[in-house]
Amino acid sequence: MPSAAERTRTLVQSTCSAVLLVPGLVVIHPDQLLPAARSVSPEGDLLLEFPADSPVVRAATRARGDELTAVLDITDVAPVSVPHRIRGRARIAGRLTSVPGRAEPGRIVLGLEIVEVSVDDLWGAEEVEPDAFRDAVADPLVAHEAELLQHLHAAHSEEMATLSALLGDRSGQPECACAAHRPAAVPVALDRFGLRVRFVESGGDCFDARFEFPDPVRDIGGLRRAMHTLFEAASC
């Protein structure tokens, strides 16, 4: 399974919504707290890009030393229609400073020197050491996960439903149940180790099942082969 540090790093480098909370800072519009881009420096600091006229930039410019604290709050929402769409949240707290010479014209990069990291997601709630976050690597599928889940949901719903055959008694249906009695199967999360599916039963109840790949996948080609193997096993 991916470590808590890897999962947090993946959230940071994904397209999940994120807001930078600065104690005492008053803004006119909430979107003034949304970074235009975010990344991680080799030292493990967060790099957050804002318009040069942003109140966050002004606050960081006026701050002395490391006196300005801030929290990046990330919310991860499933890219497919499914009950309980929020997949997780991450909270990264630290000291905010400006980083000269790194931004495009009209923009400023702020650095968040990390002090505390936590993640609460489909795997559970965990604290992450800043050094572990620095050394972690984002999942190789992160840039394509949303598109892949949407494709599986839209174009392969019948194959997804057959995965209930791999659940045994947990599905609540006999192994020979016909397609009409299978719970709806929605792909809700994907990483290099496997696929998480949310099964929605006719009464509205739902549960998650995790399907591990035979080997971790590194790219789309490897994922295609892993999914073929998974669907083939479900159809046997």
C-alpha cells in the first residue's frame, strides 16, 4: 500500500482543491487564498504560486523572519459520481516566506517550510514526518487518475460490475448471481498498487473493496495490462 507520506505527496501534486489559511489575514474573495500552482522543492518545502497583488503575497512580504505561519488545507474529491465523494484531506502547516526569482511575470512563489503534516483519507488518519514527506514520491498515475477513473466508469461499467464475483460472500450475492442483481461498481481511487471500487447496493448501502494488481504499475501501459488481468479473473 502507499505510505502516508506518499499519499500526502500525491495529493499535493494532484489537481485537488487547496486553500492556504493564514491566521488573521482578511481577504475579500475566498479564491484569493487558492494557489495558482503548487509543487515541492528538493528540500521538501511547498512552493505555492500566487498573483503578485495577492493579499497572501503582501502578508508574506511584510513578515519578518519566520513569523508568518500558514496551513495548506487540501480536499480530495472523487472525480466520478459516487456516494460520499470526499476521499480525503491533508493538512500541511509551516512558516511562509517569499521565494525570489522563481515565478512567471505577475506571479510570486511563496515557500512553506513544513513543520507539521497529516493526512486523513480512505486508508485512515496518520501523521507524517516532514522528512518522510520530503523523501516521498508522488504516485506515477496521479496526473491521469481522474481521467482514468472517469473512463472506467463511463466505458467499462459492465466489466466493473463483474468484479463483485471476486468478493465472495462480502458482495451479499451468490457467486452465480446474474448481472441484474449485482451491486453497481464505481471506481473511486487508483494508484500504482491497485484499484479501489465502491459497490452501491440496490437499497443505497455501499462498501469499498480494494483490488491489488499483481505487480505495481509504472505507466498507462502497465495499468492496461493489470486491468485486463483483473477483469479476466472476474469473468472466470
